[in-house]
Amino acid sequence: MNHWQAIAEQIAAASGEPFDPQPPATLGGGCINEAVRLTDGTRTWFVKLNRAELLDMFDAEYDGLKAMHDTHSIRVPRPLCTGQAGGRSFIAMEHLAFGRAAAGGHALAGRQLAAMHRCTAPGFGWQRDNTIGSTPQPNAWRDDWIAFWRDQRLGFQLDLAAAKGFGGQLQRLGEQLRGRFAALLDHDPRPALLHGDLWGGNYGFDADGAPVIFDPASYFGDREADLAMTELFGGFPADFHAAYREAWPLPRGYEVRRTLYNLYHILNHLNLFGGGYAGQAENMMRRLLAEV
């Protein structure tokens, strides 16, 4: 039995319907996983594959997609199953055809994301660790948001950077910044269900023009962490931001916290890709230290 047949059998078992697919169609767009479309002419599934030992990564993605899907707010691909076949791990989910935004589509996305963020939890974290890109993301539950972000987000990335040889000024500024978190995060956020990796590449519109988000790195945290990333790497349109803030206004000081939250992603890019991200991270830390 080849691995596609084994995957098809697991899809059939999870969906409760027979599934005998045509040869897979390879899809582009990802740099971490292999992605294919599997169809039998009636039912179509989107499948991502990687090495067998990375099954936990797909299990975590399944949990994030399911949590967001179950809020009945913004559309996400409905996850079906994860598993292993032929020395590979995989996740199968609803296949969505993408199109252009309908009129008012970006504003609708802002309102729907605000609705998703209203899903809360008793603390900050997640039921399991997951990944941000291919970097581990620790999510142990904490009652204190300041400690969570200081230790499990910036501290973790700074430690990774040190292990990769990025020391010196980056680490000195990082230690100074970690000591001043209480002054920067003084707005007492409540835990909100986050996408966790909400940049423009993980946002689109289905064939009917409705907004869709995908490829999560979910946890419960400050909703501003999601919003901050929507302003990074090109950013989301102004209509999105205006509609979100109308649905749920932001507390004072967001503009400073936005830099702190996006610093996490710049440090992650430093750890993944190196290059000029060290200088960008250092400049962000200097700006933050100037605020306190």
C-alpha cells in the first residue's frame, strides 16, 4: 500500500464516507510542508505532509484550527484528521478555493476577528506547545500575562538567538527590556483566543469573497498580539483595522505594545533566517526602552 492510499483510508474513516482519490495535485505556497489537493471528483481535501516525527506539529495545528472553527466567527479550514503513512506525517482539512474579497470583505474580517477574540480562557497559554513557523512555541499556562510574554515569548526567542551565536548588544538590550515589562504591559488584558501567526500570508478570501484565516500558531493571549502582527510584513488594509476597533476599541498604549509584540516575530525571523533581522530587533528594543 502506498502512502497516498493509506492517507485516503484514514480520510475515509474520519469523514465517514468512501474516498478513492485521483493522483494528488501538488500545491505551492509553503516553505515548511509539502501540500497537495486530494479529490475523488466529489470530495476534495487539502493535505499537508512532513517527516513522520513531526506529527505533533500537525496535531497542534489541528487543535488550533478546531478551536477557531468552533467559535463560529471568522472562517477557517475545517480540520479533518492527522496521522502517519509511509514514513510521513500529515494533516487533512477542508479544501478551500480562494478568490477576491467581496465588497466590505476586509471590514467583515475585522469584525469577525474581534468576535473570535472574545473567546476566552482562565489563563494565558494553550493545552499544548506548538510551533511558530518551524520554531517551537512553548505555551505552558500562566496567570500572569507579563511573565508569559517575558519568559515564553521574548525570553525563549532571545535564548534561541544566543544559542545561535547572536549575543552582544542584542542580548544586553533584551535583558534590559525584560526587566521593564511591567511598565510596558500595564493594561491588564484578558486571555483571548489568538490565531498567533496572523500576517498577510495566512489571510485570504474564499470563492464567495468571505474572509479566511489559516496556518495558526494558536494560544490564549492578549488580542493585541494578533492585531500587532496584522501591521507587520505589509499589513492588513485600513478597513480591517477600522472595523475591528469599532467592534472592540483598543486601550491606550497599543502603539507601543504593538512594537513589543512584533519584536517576537522579528526575533523568530532572526532565528530562522539570520541576516539583517538582528539590527531590526535591536532598533525595536531601543524604541521600547525609550518609552519607559
